[in-house]
Amino acid sequence: MVHVVVIIFLFALAACVGSFLNVVIYRLPRGESIVFPGSHCPKCGRAIRWYDNVPIVSWLLLRGKCRFCDEPISPRYLMIEALTASLAVGLYLCFYVLEIRDGLRGVQHSWPTFAAYAVLLGGLLVCSAVDIESWIVPLEVCWFVSIVGIVAATAKPPTPNFMPPVPATLGAMSVAAVLGLVLAIILQKRGLIQPSFVDATDAPAPPPGQPRVAVAVTKSAGVNPRKEVLREVLFLGPAIVLATAAYLVVTRVPEAGAWWRGLTDGDVVGQFFAPRIGAFQAALFGYLVGGALVWGIRILGTLGFGKEAMGLGDVHILAMVGAVCGWVVPTLAFFVAPLFALVWAAKLWLGRRQRELPYGPWLAMATLVVILFYDWFIGLFHGRAFVG
């Protein structure tokens, strides 16, 4: 009975969240505020009344049309609301009713972890929808989800099966690397590091009926991709330097190494803060690993083939996955995603008129599969290399 009440509440709450996600999906790519003005019809501009803004129900009652101008309302609004609610409820069922994941305690103890995972699925849904429609990834969504993941892990450390711990040395390097990224952002804002591909122009639109190529290729027109991607290597320089310095300090200076290990062992800050510091470092490490997997392929592929390989948006997608789930999930998702992409490519080849999709949705689908079947993947690789 408790599960039924929670599921009904969760469905209603997630549907309301899905209504807000529709606003994000529509407005962010257009550079509009997601706060002001309030919900309104994009055709006639009239404000939507509260009783016409009830998730799922209002669209059905209005039969997908605006009350004022009678213009059709995209079924995407209904789909996003229903899908958001279904993902949240499905995640709850899988975690707490079917218990397909080991190591998750009751909802009263693990709700921050569940909430972070639910927010991640919502973020992946937004990124996929925007990527499919506009071939861009809303980075603000990725940053928000990443912060939620890091905060949730720090506030209530998940079990090792949901946030694989990392050694103290890697933790120190992760903290230093993130500080290096912050420093690089500051340098970029001050004009000391130039962003890559700022002078790129979009390639001409393809003729009618021809498939659109990925934005990762089109936007590099008019520039030297190899030269541009070296700017990204320069951007990563502070992170690499500080991470290397942290490694040397922790491993070569015994006092520093003992003090840092004491942060997670409880010898320095006590047993209350120690696991939280450890989870914080594990979330940072997951964020970095997720981003590094795609960014490394992007840099090496661009240098090797002379074309922009993958997009920076994909870097942020897998980074936010790592911030919520730790380093194992994005690593597995990175290798599972091409399988989905190959299936779609085969469909494209057979149908010859199907639309090509960007890579973000495949990363999202792979992440969902890995989250649900994580224990199976770990068992397949005997687990010890991932969780210990």
C-alpha cells in the first residue's frame, strides 16, 4: 500500500516536472527565459489558464488545441510529460519494488540517491529532445544535473554499488583537476584562452530530401579543425598540471599523503564527514571520467581525421552521468552507446529516407540501460575491477 501511494504521488509530481521540462526544451535553444513570461500559446501569445495547464490531462481535454486560437498544440508536450512521469515511476519500481539493483537501502535512507538519478533521467530527456530538434545540447541542464549529483552524493553518501569509491590519490587529483577547469574558465572569460571553433560557419543546408549531417561536422566549416582542437588541449592544460601536481604531492610527500588519506579514513575530520568527503571526491572523479572519455575521442579523432569528431555537448552529457553515478556507469555507457547508434544506422541504410540523429540520444539510452542492468554488467566483468 505504501508503494501505491508513493507511486501515485511520484507520477503526479514527475508529470508537473515534465511540464516544466517542456518549457526548457522549447525556450533554451531559442535563448528565451525559462521563468518569464509564464506559460503561453506560441501561436497567439495568450497566457494559458491554470486549469488548461494541468499536465497530461489538459492536453487530452483540449484535444491538443489552444483554447483561444484553436491552433494545434504539439503532441510533444503530452509525450514529455508522460515520459517524465513514466521514467520516475519506472525508476522507483525498478529500485524499490523489483529491486533489480543490489546495495540500495530503503527509500527512507536512499531517497537522495533516487532523487539524483531521477533528475539525471530528466536531464537526459531534455538533452535528447533538444539535440534531436536543434542538434545542440543545453549545457545549463548538464551543469545543473552535475551539481545535483555532487551535492546529493556529499549530503547522503550512496552505497559503493551506486557511487564506486576511489582511492585517496585519485580523489586528490580529481579535486585539483576540477580547480584547474575552473581556472581555465576564468582565463577564457578574461580572453587569455580563446574558445575553439569561434570562427566556424555552418555548412550550406542539404538539398530537400537529403539527410542532414551531424552538427559536429557542419560547424567546423571555414576553420582548421586540428588547429582549433588544440585550443581545447590548452584549455585542459591547467587541469592536467594541477592534477599532476596533486599526484606528486600526495605520493611523494608522506605528511601530505597521510593527511589527505585521513580525510576519508576519519582520522582528520571524524566519521561523520569522512564518508561525505569520499563521496564528494568519487562524484568529481565520475564527472571527470565521463567527460574525459568523450573529450579524448573528440581531440584524438579531430587530430587524426581533420574533422571535428563528436561534439562538446556529448562531453557534458557523459560528465553529468558520472557526477550522479560515479565513474563506472559513464564508462560502460560510452561503449554501449555505439551499439544503439549502429542499429539506427542500419535502419537508415535500409530505409534510405530516415532522419539521421545526433549522438546525445544514444548516450542517454545507453546510460538508462546501464543504470538498470548495472549489476549484470558488473557480474559480466567480475566486478572487482569496478567496485572494491
